[in-house]
Amino acid sequence: MNVDDLITLDDGKEYILLFKSVDGNDNYFLGVEAINNEPTENYEVFKEIVENGESSVEEVTDEALLEKLLDDFEDQFDNEEE
């Protein structure tokens, strides 16, 4: 799973992965919901789960972790703008 990938959740919603952050051995992604391959204003933070060589995601709900990850994603965005 990489930045710029388009993923589809079990509910059929699609997300474009914008930024990646690594915390310990875990990969996290900031994704924007896409409708007809066009970004919307809905964002989610996902944790990558790898089992038997297959990747899936789960939404991050831990507030402290979310705050840390969002700070990192914001820093990455700021660095891209420079």
C-alpha cells in the first residue's frame, strides 16, 4: 500500500491515499474520499493491516494517536509546499 493508491473499503467508499506516516512498526495513511475519482472534503486516517501478505485498513479512532498523526501529515504537507 502506497501514497497515491486508490483503496476501496468494505462499504464501497473509495479513498485516495495522500500521506504516509510510520509509528513503530505500523503504517498509517491519510486518505481523502473520492467519488468518480474526484476528491471530496471527507478525510480519514487509516492503519494498514497486513495479514498473510494481504493489506487492508482500519480507521484510526484513538484521539491521541490521531492528533500525533495529523501533526505529522500537516508537516508533510507544509514540506511539499516549500
